[in-house]
Amino acid sequence: MPMQVKDVMNRVVIAVSKDASFIDILAAMMRFAVGAVTVIDADQRPVGVVSEDDLLLKEIGPAPRGPSMLRNRRRRERDKAAAVTAAQLMTSPAITVTPGSSLRDAARLMHTGRVKQLPVIDVVTGRVTGTLHQRDVLRVFTRPAAQLEADIRAALPQDGTFTVQIDAGTVRISGRTRWRSQAIAATAALREVEGVVDVTGDIACDEDDLVIVPSLM
């Protein structure tokens, strides 16, 4: 069964209000050893995120003017370098997920958005209820062996005979299917199981249904 955010999320929320000062934000990051904090409004809904990178701009100073293609980015950096409150420092809108979001989708959001953590919001109220960190997502690779094995066996096609061995997240599979396409599909299905590091082995097949017969024309 695909894992969801609620399976690994941290239910502790490190958040600040929009009028929190630069020093208040820094103090919260240092106290709780986090690299970012969620900025919330009066109704506890996330409106943005302030990261360590945002605070570093205060030390770096205003970015020099450069090529026009970088103008907007440099303008934002200059504004943040001069900022003194969370509302001025934050990146908005906040990228969020819900407890029921797919863990794989959340990982994609982190990768494409280049963020190390995501606020988790209640699907009804929109209020922040937790935080998903990158290290939380990576816990899929340390989940109980029995749980991983169950998901692996559930992913295998029923139309074949397979033997599976699991060692430190690496799955070694052997067996036989009627068609070559079924053998390929079995290996691909195992690679999609969350927590699988690699798939090795060889599945024999009785017939090759992927052979391309050259045209006689």
C-alpha cells in the first residue's frame, strides 16, 4: 500500500507569526534545530516559510545588479536582505501537503520546490497540524522488514512463479513467467515499492512477446 504523509510526519509544528522579528525567527530555528519555520496567520493557516537561506541574505548583503534575466531574483534577494519581519522574509505561498497526501508526491514537491520541509495542513480547516521533513520521507528505507516484504509480495503479478530475497532494501528476484513483458513488468513493479533500494536477479520467460518482426515490404 502506498505510504502517506501521515505515516511519517512530525506532529510538532515550529511556526512563527507574520510579525515575528528576524531575531525571533533565528532563535526558534536554533532552539528547535530546524532549517526553516512556517509562517502562520491569526487562524493558524500557513502563509509562507522562512528558511536559513532567507536569513543568510542579511549577512551576505544586497545582491549587485546583474543581467536582466536575473533581475527579479536579485530584487527579491535585495528585499529579503533588508527585511526585518517574517512577512517580509518569507517565501509565499507556502507549499503544503495534507496527512493523506502520497509520500511520493510530497517527495516530488520537495525536490521540484527545492525545500527541505513542508507544512502539513488539515484538509478541512487549512490549519497547520504538522511538518514533513526530508528525513521523515527517507524513513521509508528503514521501515520494518516484514512490512516491506508484504508490500513487495503484494506488488508481484499473480500470473507467474517467483522467489524473492530481501537484504538491506535490495530485492533479488527469480522465477518464471510465460511472456517476457510479464517478467519486465514484475521487476518494474518492485522498483515502485517504497523502501526498495534496488532490484536484481533474473526472471525467465517461455515466450518473447516483445520481438519485433521485420516487415517484408
